[in-house]
Amino acid sequence: MIKLFSSAFKDGQRIPNKYSHRLANVNPTLNIIDTPEGTNSLVIIVHDPDAPIGDYTHWIVWNIEPSCAEIEEKFKPKKAIVGVNDFGNNKWYGPAPPSGTHRYIFELFALDKELSLSNEASNSELRVAMDGHVIDSTTLIGLYSA
């Protein structure tokens, strides 16, 4: 079973300020282990289900090499594609809740194929393209307070 963890924070714990939109605004390091056989690409979706206007996408990346064991801080993909987040740009947008504590869900998917999507694709378009191609998935949850 595929696993996702971070050296920056533990599952269910606070995401350090460094990764917030208000400070360095860089993605945390993510580590991937036990990628299943038959995986042809990986997908990362980071979203905030506690946003006042509903579930809000902070980062989507697809066509990550299946051999990838670490997504480094300040990730600049060579082959992978960064799609459009709900802030309207193609990059990591760190936590920045207006109030209270929010959950930031890091979803990792192992797919049986690469996806043919332009970097203009949104989270919903990505999920439609993934339908029927997910071999395995997992989540990592970080918390952040205003």
C-alpha cells in the first residue's frame, strides 16, 4: 500500500509557518514509499475542506514519475505538470486560513497511466481524468491556524 509522509510535519499535526502563504510559501518535503507495481504516474492534490467558501484547492500536480520517492521543498517538476489551483495560478499556495484551524489534506494517487491534460486543468478536471485509473491512494493531513 502506498504511503505519504513529510519530514516537515506528522499526520494530524501542525504545518510549520514556513510553508504558509504568509511566509516562504513553499511546499513541504513529501516522501513516498511502497508505490505499487503497475504505477505509471503519481498525482498530488492538496486541498482545504474547511475553507469558508467550500473545499479549496491549494496545489495539484500530476504525471509525477512513479519512481519518485521525494518531492522536495520548492518542487520544480521536470516532467510533471502543475495545474491551476483555486487561487488561479500554477503553483503551491500555502495555508492561509482567515480564522480558526483548517485541515490541509495531501492526497497521493498512484495511476496506471500518465494523463493528457494541459497545465490549465483544474482539480475537478484532474479528478475526471483520473477516474478508473487509480491503483492506490493515501492521504496525509496537516493542520494550520490563522
